[in-house]
Amino acid sequence: MASKTLHAVVEGRVQGVGFRYATVRQARALGLKGVVRNLPDGRVEVVAEGEELTLARLKAWLDRGPAGAYVREVTVRLEPYRGEYRDFGVGW
């Protein structure tokens, strides 16, 4: 399978509930590279690079989120692989 870049924006109760750090753990466990960050409007943005099947697993996890979060909607775009990241971490 080809490598891609997933760009996701997660809406709901996703800030102040450990969403970013749980996303880092999940993405690293899947072997993905990228970044997760809070947006000023209360949403969370995720950019992840990896194989399409693995990105689909991350998307399925984002649909639920960690305990304490309430995910209302996840908007996703698959983009060409960019190779920008060396690890997965929290952005500011």
C-alpha cells in the first residue's frame, strides 16, 4: 500500500480531556509520524503520515477518542505523502 498524509480535524469535547496525548500514544503504537495540536476554536487537528491501512486505523480511533472525550465529527482529507515528520508529537 502507498504512503499518504492524513489531515483530520476533530470536533466535540476534545480539549482538556487528554485527547492530544492519547492521540500521540495511539499514533506511535501504529508507527505513524506526524503532529496533533489544539486549534483556537476548540477543535483538534491531526496530521499523520503512513500507510493508508494504518491511517484508516488511526481514523477509526479518532472517531471514538480517549475516555472522557466526546467526538461529534471528524473531517478527514487524504493527501499525497510529504515525508515531513520524523516522529509523532504534540504541536503548539
